[in-house]
Amino acid sequence: MTSQILVRVDKDIKDKFQRLSRFEHKSVNEKLRELMKDYVEEHNIENAMKGLWSEIGSSLKNKGYKASDVEKTVRKVRSGK
């Protein structure tokens, strides 16, 4: 399902954006959708966290740690010992 957004911008910016969009053979709407989609994907905290956990997991694995080592350390830290 799609919805609409009404955005007010300076005429000069609008005109330049239209020209740049046409240069890419895209409509203003297509270009705005593309920019919004890219922005949301780049700033999505869920994706960032998945990437971070993946990096941490790879780093631990490369250092020779196993899942059981991580679980043991988490229990130790949580117990305050």
C-alpha cells in the first residue's frame, strides 16, 4: 500500500532536483522514493545491530572463542563475580 507526502521546498531546489532527476532518467517521485528507501535502510537500527553482532561474532570466532565461552562469560558478569 502506498501513501502520499506533501513536501514544501524552495522553488530553486525543486527546479534543480527536477533537472537532476531527469538527467538520471527518473521522475521526481522515483528519485524521492529511492532516496527515502536508501536513507531508511542506512539508518535502520535493526540492520545496524545485526551488522554489529555479526562483526562481534566473527571477531570472537577468529580469536578462537566458542559460543560456550561467551555464555560462560555472560553468566559470570551477570553474577557479579
